[in-house]
Amino acid sequence: MNNPVKELIKILPKKQLKDVLNQEICDIDIEFMGFIGIYKNLSQIIPQHFTIIDLGCAYNPQCFYFQRHKSYIAVDIDNTIKFKSKNCIIYEEGIEKFIQNEIQKYDLDETFVICSYVPLKDEINKLIRETFPNLFVFYPSNKKMMRILFK
């Protein structure tokens, strides 16, 4: 079985990898990287003519799985240094603000939204589910579940 983390590290630009990992605060660890396999699998089944919107992209290394897609929109409230592929646009704002201000730019029938490991308030969760017809949400309920999924 291939290791998705090692596979991803091979395709990340070395300068970006150095910049992200050497910033003052960087909390990438194996738990953070555990979701990478999910993104890799999604990149293989979502049509390439779709725009991908990643709500809560964190450091955004997963954008490199979607380089052949129309575009990759990374949304995260943190202003950390993030990975960025050529087709990636980064919005450093909250999910609610992004939906209010930017969503009209996208054809939602050809947009796929990923929201992985993002703890959501009920009203934002409802807004996301009502706004996007093509949506993948994944949030393990606790550390025990994460150990089961990513051992």
C-alpha cells in the first residue's frame, strides 16, 4: 500500500515546503496529514472541468492533487503561509464571508466543495449544505476514530 503523505511530499515544490514548514507557527503533524488520502481519492473521481473549493484548507498541500482541475479555491481564516499550485486562488477569510462575497463567481453545477476536518457552527454547516449541491464534508468525531481511520 502506498503512503499518501510520502507521495504528496514528492510532488510539493521544495521551496514552498521549506517556507511552510519553517514559518514561525506550523502545526503540521501526522494527524494533520492524515486526511491527505481523502483528497487524493477525491481528485481522481471529481471531473477535471470542475472548480474545487476547499473550505478550511489549512496549509493547503492538497491543492497539488487538483492541478489538472479547472481551478482550486482555498479558503481559510488563518493567514499562515500556504502551499499554492498554479491553478490555486487563496482567500484568507471565513467560510461565511467567502460564501457571501465570492460564490456568485462560480458555476455551482460544476463546482465541488470539500470541507474536511473543519469544526463548524450549526448555522455555517447549514449555510454550506444549502449553498453547494456538490459537497463532501468529513469530520471525525474524536481522536479514537481518527486513530482507527489513519493507523
